[in-house]
Amino acid sequence: MPAYLRVEPFAVDALGGADWQNITEAWVYVNNQFLGGYSIPALVPVLAEDTCNVLVFPGVKGNGQLLTPSVYPMMQRYEGKVVLTPAQTTTLKPKTRYVNDIRFPWSIERGTFDASVIVLQDRDDNPRTGFELVTEGAFAGRSVRMRADTANRLNDVATEPVEGMPATRARQVWLELHRKNDVPFELWLLADDGPGTTESSTSVFTFTPSDTWRKIYLNLTDPLVNLGERKRHRLLFRLALKPNNAGQFEKTTGTVLFDNIRLMHF
């Protein structure tokens, strides 16, 4: 007869705590035996008893892939001991935080756009587009808002450059952010070797509309590898209103909000 381990959602020791994350899965090991990946909260049957060693790895739906969650390498696993009794349920409340050896090119605080902020730049050469830091409809504090309409269909906003981003699959790079948008928008990566050098770009992800704030985790490792070794990189957010196959605009205006940018790598 199995014992049961009830795994509660992770507590997160980072700015915003668990409320600013979307850790949806747990990979569970008991006495070094892998018991499976579970959506949390989860009730896990365990064929072990008495004092047991438990490892729980936090998992997310990387790149918005709802059906293929994976272990999130930027968060620490939980390690602990539990006492299991056949036919009884023991509750586990795992905790996690960012792993110690990852690097944040921008501090987590700057990514909230509330005090010292990541510097943004309008990149489409249209003075009628750009961005605002707003409290109206913000996730928390202030958020970035971009807008477009049929007379101003393209709005490109890029971050300040960062140096030292790896371009090897041996060192993963991830981006976390919150977003809320009534039309699709895109994330691109830009790369150059300093002022005056040729800039390269690659498309990373297209965000589908969401009328509520959603957290997403994007693995940027492959796009960075595809760009090759470059000195500097930027994120580019592209809001482009596009007509359908009949040449009609399904929406004549579009609004994008984003917040809590957390760029990190090993």
C-alpha cells in the first residue's frame, strides 16, 4: 500500500515571490527514485515509508508550450526529508530561488520599470509611435505600454544593449516577462559589435493576444547561437498591425503592455 506525498505550489524567494512566477510543474524524486513530473498541487503515490529524502525540481511551460513543460534550470531544486506512512498523506511545501551562479545583465529591480529602469529606445523612426511608462492597467507599479494604429502600423522598441551574452548551448539564456496585449506582437534579438557596426537580427517569438496579464519563460539559447558571437545584444519588441488576406484590418488599434523583464544566463 503506498504512502502519499501532497506537493504544494512552490514558494519563491525572489522579488514578487510566487505571485510573479508561473511554476506549474514539479519533478519528484524520493530516495533518488524518479516518480514523475506532476502539475502542482499534486498527490504523488510513493512506495516508500519512514524518513525519506525528497528532491523536487520546479518546472515551467517554456516558450509558451502548454503541453511540454520542462524543468526550469534557472531555479534551484528543493531538497528535504519527509516521514511517509502507508495509506497516509504527507504535505510538502517546497521552496525555491534563482540558482546562485546565474547572471542578470539587468538587475531584477530595473526590469520592473518602477525606479531605476532598463533604458528603452524607439527604433522605427516614426515620432508618432514609441512607448510610455504607465500606471494605468499596469501589472504592478509601472509597466511599459506600446500602441499602434492603421496610420502608424509599426512600433519598434528596443532595450539598451548588454554585453557578455553567451552564444553556446552549453550556457543557457532565459528571459522572463509579464505581458498583456490585445493584438499579436513579436520579440526579436538584435546583435552588433559596438557603435557603428552592422546590426544583425533574428525573430524569437510571437505573442498571441491575452486580455489578462500572463507570465512567460523564453529560452533564448538557440537564437543567440544562430546570431553567432557578437559583442552586444538588445531585445526588440515589435508591434505591427497587419491586414488579413482580404486586405482588411481586424483591429484598427493595438496596445501592448509588458513588465518584469528578467534576462539571465549561466
